[in-house]
Amino acid sequence: MNATGETIDLYDVLGIEKSASKAEVKKAYHKAALAHHPDKQPEHLREEAEIKFKAVSSAYEILFDDEKRATYDQFGIEGINNPGMGGPGGMDFEDFINMMGGMGMGGMPGMHFHGMPGMGGMGGMRGDGQKPRGRDVVHQYEVTLEEVYKGKTVKFGSSRNVLCPSCKGSGGKEGAKPKDCSNCEGTGSTTSLRQVGRNMVTREEVPCPVCHGNGKIFKEKEKCKKCKGACVKEEKKVLEIYIPRGAKNGEKIVLEGEADEVPGYTTGDIIFVINEKEHESFARANLDLTHAIKVTLREAICGFSRVVLQHLDGRGISIEHKKGTMLQQGQVLKIDGEGMPHKRGEAKGDLYLIIDLVWPDEEWLADDNNIAKIQVVLPEGQTPKFDDVEHVDEVQFVLTDLDVS
């Protein structure tokens, strides 16, 4: 069964009778495969043709195989998904149903997209009387962390189709009498297949490419002189979007009604999806920021007061570490209110500083005088004693980068 409750008949997919011989199955397959081969289709129909081609191939694989065909004749397509059977071309039952249901078997030999029993047709109006919605245009827009910290206004040139002002989107001269488009049977729309997974497709209603969604076509001499029957003209304009402070990765900015205009359709939107670039020093977690800061061993012990980083808006951030406590490697310092801004109001998240200790270099450590000074100043501290050990082995070690955390 497909999504509309119809039983899917693989014989109908290939346009053959149930009693067809293997030779007839093969002949029908070659005919359908040739008709729907992607290389034989114009660019705008190639994706849909590829999906149809896969469906035809899957139907042929079942019906040409005696064992699979017998199983199908007895149990229907659900029987093909029995354990060990593997389904057509490695697809499971759900994949195949989605493929065939998405196609509605439209475009197959003897089949049509429009007005199939139980399919509800593909008229220019929806069942509730409203216009069908045109396609949205989605853009992935890359931004830096600095830009979403401060906010950004972006202007860009846009080119789109709008209804021809001369014929108001009819495509014909005033008073001309059109006839129904044979491609969409006057509905103004066709069913398009869009692949959303390895073997998954969705079916969506799109404007007919022949009549440009109008449902009518005119003779050449009766076409609108301005748009030459295309129903639309190109419009160029400057659009503007604002990326708000604190915008999140994946957030959408919508320009309503700025996509292509199509006769009989509600105009879709232009949608910008925010893609936040990874920052070289800051890391973001919702409204909080983290940043590693370099602190020398001397500063960690003796204290300091200085600028430790440049913030995303260019400000220097200064902190004071007082003597009396020692900063440790990996220790985290929290600064309230210095994270990412909320989209509304003046509140901000927090900034977390991760201590990265800078140790003396090897040249300094190789100086015996420096080591002697350290030995005099630093306390010995407490180390474990092993006085009761009877035997001691002296071993060698090497430095390693092994993470044992």
C-alpha cells in the first residue's frame, strides 16, 4: 500500500499484464528504462528521471526473477521483504514503498500523474481552496563568531522571476483564447520527485514547466510580446538581512515572499541558514564562551594584573591574580557577563578562561645557577617514603604524549 491506500502493482509499473512472459517483461523493461534514462532527459527533469529509472529497474528485478515473481504474485510486495529475500536491489519494503508511493506511478507506460483514482489529482488549488505554495530558496550563509557577537547587516543583489506586468502572468495577449496545456492537463502543476535518502523520495507539486504554472498555452502569435508566453519577467533588486547579535548556528533568517513568482502559486520565501565558522581561539556553547590563556609559571605563583585576551568586539580583557594562591594547569576561571549576548536585551552569557601554564624553556633549565636559585627558594615539600623496600631498580624513562586521562 502507498500513502494514499492504493495497492502498488509492479505489473502496472512496467505496463504489462500479469500473464506476461519473461520476454515481455524484459521488453517492457527496456522500453521503460530507455524512456526514463537520466541521460535522455533535459537537465531540469534529470533527477526525477533517475528516480523513475530506479523504480523501473526494481520492478524488473522482481518480475524477471521466477522465485521473486512467484513470491510477489502470492504475497504482494510485502512478501519480497521476507528474511533472506533482501528486497529489490537491497532495498527493504519501506524503502520500496516510499519510492513507489512518492512516484504515484506517474510517468510509467500507460500512467499519468494527474487525476489517478484515490490520488486526489494535482490541481492548481489545494483541497481547502488555497493556492499551492511555491518553492522556497534556501541559502547557507557563513558567518564568523565576531559577526554574530556584534550583529551584522548584509546587502546583496537578487534576481528572480516576477509575474509579467503586461499580461499579469497569463502569458498571452489581451483577448487571446488559450487552450489547456497538454503536459499538465490544464492544472498548472505536475508532480516532481525529490530524493531525500539513498532510496527514499518525496513527491511534491511544482509548476508545470511547459505552461509555467498557468495551465494554459497560447499560439505563438497570441503570446504576450513582453514575456513571449513565459508569464514571468526577471526582476533585479537589492535585498537586506540583519544577522542579530547572539544568533545561533543553524538559525534561519526569512525574507517572506521574495522567491520566484509563479502564476497560481503563493510566492515562496528566501531563507538564509546561519553557518557559524569555527573560531581559532574562542569556543562557543550556547551563550557561553571559552578561551585558553597563557600564564607563566612565575605569574601562576607570584600573581599578575594584565590583559589576557582580545574579545570578539576588539576590547581587551584584563584580570588580576593575586599572590597567595597558585594557578594550576587546566584550571578554569569564570567571568560573569562576558559571553555571547542574548538576542533580546543586554544580558550576556559567561566567559570561561582555561589556564595554559607556560613553563621555563630548556635553555633556562639547563643553567645550573637558575636551578640552584630554585632549590634555595622553593620548599622541599612532602614526598612518600619507602624505607622498608629491600631492593631498588634504577630505570630509564622517555617523555610521551600518551593521554591517560
